[in-house]
Amino acid sequence: FLKYRSRVWHGKTGSVSVGKQKLSKDSVFFRDGIRRIDFVLSYVDDKDCEKKQERRRIYEANLKNAGLELETEDKSESEDGKTYFVKIHAPWEVLATYADVLKIKVPFRNSDMPDDQEMPMNWLSTPFRLPKNIMNPEPDYFTAPFSKSKADFFFINNQRTVFPPSTRNRIVYYILSRCLYVSEDCGDKKGIKRLLNNGSYTSAFPLHDSRYWIRSKDVNCESERYDLYKHWARFFCFFKEQPINRIRKYYGEKIGIYFAWLGFYTEMLLFAAVVGAICFLYGFLTYDDNEWSKEICSNEIGGKIVMCPLCDKKCSYWKLNTTCNSSWQSHLFDNVATVFFAIFMGIWVTLFLEFWKRRQARLEYEWDLVDFEEEQQQLQLRPEYETRCTKSKENPITKELEPYLPITSKCARTCLSGATVLLWISLIIACIIGVIAYRLAVYAAFASIMKDSPTNQLEVVGPYITPQLATSVTASCINFVIIMILNLMYEKVAVWITDMEIPKTHLEYENKLTVKMFLFQFVNYYSSCFYVAFFKGKFVGYPGKYAYMFGGSLRNEECDPGGCLIELTTQLVIVMTGKQVWGNIQEALLPWVMNWWGSRKARSHPESLYSRWEQDHDLQSFGQLGLFYEYLEMVIQFGFITLFVASFPLAPLLALFNNIIEIRVDAWKLTTQFRRPVAAKAHSIGAWEEILNGMAVLSVVTNAFIVAFTSDMMPRLVYMYAYQPQGQMNMKGYINNSLSVFNVSEFENSSRPEEAENPMWLNITTCRYRDYRYPPGHEKQYFHTMQFWHILAAKLAFIIIMEHVVFLVKYFVAWLIPDVPSDVRARVKRERFLVQEYLHNYEVNNLKIQLSQQDGKECTCTPMIYPTLPKHEVLSEVL
């Protein structure tokens, strides 16, 4: 990496001075060209703030005392002339010590397990495959937790390369998080996060190993960033598999398992998307067999049926055939295939979760996470917890004093946190009620404006624009804007109240934040869909006795004669699609614009003057919660395609297209627009797995209720099998049967249409409305008919039967598919056996060496005895 190898040594310190112009811009080493830069700190020297200078001085001295090696780049060498860069290198002794502490696994023997057998027809997947050196950058080894005292037990050919850069930066960050920046007698203030918060340092990050668009010229540099960009982060690689092992090697297990889950989720979406498209195609192909839509559109039937006004005063009587187009549109989604698809998705979600468990178990083994337990993280307290908890007590397990939060303080903080979450959820509900009020109020305005059908002048879209559609679309758009605004506000509140609770570990912190954010997002995104699906049109009353909201000022909404399902579809499409499009634009465009603006001056510098640490410094910080928001986005999408999929079978197809883009956008921004994140371990997707399981169960219930109560499937089936007057199995006469009669003379003055609003053709004594009630003049006039109760019984029976069938299949599938593949279980057992056997022989070999030295004899023992003899024979040989 040095263009010139000339070195100037200063004094006795042995420091190397190399002019910045002699450094390649891809340098990831100290000036000596040997020691690798594992971490970089930056700061702007503030001469007026002596406290910051003193903190940095003490902190860097403590880092050196911890064994780290530091090298500082003067501000005169930086492109802005203000920023100092402190480069940190962890020598072997430090790495070995903390690898022992953190139980990092290291290879001790080549794997002797057979490779996975080739799948039949494997050649079909060749176009989607990546080169083997990209997919599997490392050989297959058996590994064991590293022990510094047994270093010769492991495969260590080169101390500089035994730990990859991701492991090295994780170890260094562990030290940085626990070093004091004040004198020991001045308190227990420590950690790089606090120094970043108080401005002592401006940033702290590990380095990328090269530029992303070109391979490094230094042969000692792996250029893994370039490989990831070339084979993964470019959009034209969308049809290729992901190099999951290389992602894990470069970014760590936590980011690797996110992309593994996202890729697996996208693969499974393919099956749901195909079935959903077939169901939609069925609705399209049976378009002409839709008997009830034909009746609505017919001039002899729908043209002669006069419907009651849909709002008070400003709405007039209207003919049923004006809803012809919406009726045809509704059939695309409200047909027999909808029931099949709802049941299919209940089974699909179970298969997805069960097969993901198997995939996750395989990754746990391949990534040395089998023995990684969350209890290990429990031992690693958050620096913020250690700092803010002033009281200590003895740990009953370790018998050591550790900080703790008193129960009274913990309860008070939890109550305050819960009250804040409830307050914000109440705010969401208030906003949703406001949108409902908008829908109720604006419908009358749209109905009055469109009474003379001015939209018919628009040749293409005019016939499709109705007051119902205009109200639904505008309300959905307003609701989407409110959702986005509330999201931005609540994110900061959720982080603040989670910080206030002072979680003990990083795992506990993420779980608490996950619950708060998901609960808020669940209400924020899904409440409007729940309203349209389960409340709209269900409590409207009947003409002459309508139900009102807000003290009788606004009449409850009615469903279109074609049903509320098409409105739920509209709501779902706008919110789901809008969120995905906005999310991708925000994720890709915002970091690019900020990086372009931040590096505008540096781009004019020669390559040799814009160093690797300065290039990374100008990138955006990924942040500790960067991955959290990616999971949240995908889980919210998962809710859309499972909770309400019965109303829109194309939702999985839209999600599939979005995820194909999402994978490459996330890869592109992580590889090109963000600093390299600190590597972290994770053996699963954490609390998100439980959330997905909960949503899978809830989706069965919601889809059963959508089919039963939101769609018209049950009323049609009851009519066809029980109330068809001609005894034929068809839907003729269904529209007339589903509409009740009302005497217009019984309208109250408060709800009677104004004379100016009535059409010219009006000369009626009765109007029709959507319900099953006895007609005027009947002894039970306006009470529900027996058919209403038969339909209600059929709906409840369908819900019970569908839920039991789907849940039975779900639990049977979950029982049938083991969570851990048999070959993975065998490999884990084999590895554990070999670790025990090798360690036993290693200790026996050391014992023989010690005994021979005590006898004054030269030992001819090999450094390692391989397990060729049983244990008792080896022991007898020693004795």
C-alpha cells in the first residue's frame, strides 16, 4: 500500500513518518504497512473545551493500557484541515485474550462430514448460482471456543489472519465500550458511546477494506467489499442467489442472518404470489359468469331498482346500475377462489416459519452459533446500564458485585413507559376517528358534486369515478400521510422511553424497543384496514332509524351494494404500496444525497490525498438500530400479506416485487453509502420470530372474518343452496333477494333528501337498501328476517370450521417438520464428540511432557495426539 517504501524514524519511539501523498487511498494499515487498522476514531480539536481534551487524553491512555496500539493522523493531513483521526490496532495478545473472554470459535480440524448431495435437476438453478469462491469463501472446519492457554490446540497458521476483520473490530469495540475516560477516583464514566454523545469524538467506525467499485491494489487486502458489490449489491444481480457466507464474514452474523431471512422470505413469497395470481386470474376468467353483476348492470333489473340515499339531506335517490363498474371490480377479488386462497395462506405461513427454523438451524451450525446462548449476552452489560445504576449487589452466580436498578425505580420507569405508549396509541386512534369523520362528512359533498355526473366527460376514467371511490381513495391517501408523520414522531419517542427504562443488556434493549415500535406500527398501519374490514357498513341501522356517530351529527357509512371488500382492497393497495415505494426511495435516495453533499469537496482531491479513513468518515453511520428498522419494515409488510390477504390475492405478488428490489437496495446502501457496521453475533432473528408467529395465528382469524363478514361469499352461498326460488343452483334473483324495501314517506325530516338534490326521474313510493328485513306493512316490518339469522349462523359456522381446519393443518405441519435437519444434528454431535476427544488427548499429551521433564528425559511426544486410541489405553500408556 505504500507507493514508496522510504521510512523516517523519529527518536526512540520507533514511530514511522510517511508523507500522506505516498499513501494509497486504499490503505487499511498503519504507516509501517504491517499493522492493520481495526478501528478509527475521529474528533475535531476544540481548544476552548479542555474537558474534551482531558477525556480524550485519559481515554486513549487507558486504551493503550488495555494493550491496543494507536496512531494519530494530524488535522493538517485531513481534507478539511480540522479533523484528527486516531487509528487503532489490536495486537495478537489482545485478540487472543478477548477471544477467550468472548468464547469466539476457532478451527481445530478439517471437517470429515460428507458434503450435501446434489439435488435432482440441480442444473436448472445454474443461471441463479454464484461462483463457489464467492458463495463459500472459507473451507469447512470443526471449531471450538478459543482458549489462550491452549493456542497450539487450534489451526493457527498466521496470527494476523486467524481472526477475520469483522471479529477483530468486534473485539476492539468491546474494549472501546468499557474503557474509562476519567480517572478512577473521579467515578465510573466509560464507553465510546458516551464520548460520542458528549462530543469528545465525532465518530467511531471500522474501515471498509477497499473502494466498492474497484479491487484494492494491495495484495494483503481482501477487497471483500468489491466482491460484495460486484456479485450482490448491484440491481442487475437481482436474479442471483445471495452470498450469505461472505456477507456474514464481512459484516458479522447479525447482518448476515437478516439477509438470509429476507432472502428466504422472498423465495417463499414466490409460491404465495403464484397461487394469488392464479386466484386473481380465476376471477378475471369468470368475469362473464358473474350473475349478480349482470343483474346490477341490467336496465331491466338494476336500472329499475331505486336505492335509498347514502347520506342525509345532500344525497339523493339513485339507481342500482350506477354501481355496475364497482360490482365487476369486486368480483375480481370476491369469488370462490378467495376462500381457497385464505386457507392456503394460513398453511403457507406455517410452512414459511417451519422451514425458516430449519434454515436457521443450518446457519447456526455453519456460522459456529450452536453453543451461542443468550446467557452469554447477559454477562455483557450495557455500558449505559453500568454507568447509570449507582447501586451494586452481589450476583448469586458469579459472587461478584454488579450494578443493579432498584425495583421501585424499575417499576416507576416501566409505568411511565407504558403510559407513554398508551398515549401515542390513543393519538393514533384519534387520528383514525378523524379520518372516519372525514369520510362521513366528505361523502355528502362528493355525492352532491357528482349528482349531474360531470366525471362522465372523462372518457377513460369518468365512468369509474363514483362518490364511494372518491371518498375511499382520498381518505386512504390522507390516512397514509398521517401514518408517515406519526411514524417519524414516534420513532424518537420510542428510543427515548426505552433509554429511560435502562435495559440491562443489548438483547433486552432491542427486545423492549421491538415491542414498543411494533405495537405502535401495528395500530398505526392496520387500524384503518381493520375499520373498513370489520366495522364499516356493519352498524348503519336502516332508513328511518339510522345509526349516527358523534352525537348524531354524522351518519355511519354504508357499504356499496357490491360489498365492502373492494374498499378494503383499495385501502390495502394504497397503504401497502405507498409505504413500500416511499420506503425504498427514502432508503436509497436520502443516504446518497447526504453522502454526495458531504464529500463534494473531497472528490476534487487527488486519489493519494483522500485516505481510506476519510472516505469512510464521509459516509453515513449505519447505527445500532439500522437493522431494527429493516426488520420492522418487512414484518409490517408480512402483516399486510397475511392479515388481509383474503381481500387482495395480489398482495404477495406486490410484496415479491418489492422484496426483490429491497434486497438489492439494502445491499447497495450498506455496501456503498454506509460506514462498515461493527460486527455482532446473533443466532436468530430474535423477538421478531415470536411476532411473526403471533401474526400467523392472528391472520387465520382475520381472514376467516373477512371471508365471512366483509365479502358477500356467505350470503351468496346461503341464497344459492337455501333460498333460490326456482330450486336451481344458480345466482339468478340474488340482488333482488339481498335488498330490503323501505317506504319513503317514513323518512324523518332530518334525513329526507332535499328537493333540489332529487333527480328528474324521481316518482317513487319505496326505495331499496342493503339488508335482510321485513317490508313495510308486514307485522314485523323492518325487523330482521329469518334469512338474516341463517346467514349469520352460516358465517359463524364458516369461521369455526375454517379456523379449526387451518389450525389443525398448521399444528400437524409444525409437528411433521423437525426444526433441525437430521444432517445438521449429526454434524453438531460429531463436532462435540471431536472437541471432547481432542481436548482430552491434548491434556494427556501435555501431562506426558510434564512427567518426562520431571524424570529428566526428553519427550518425543507430538504437539497433538489425534484420537486413534481409546481413552483408557492412552491413560495406561501415560501411567
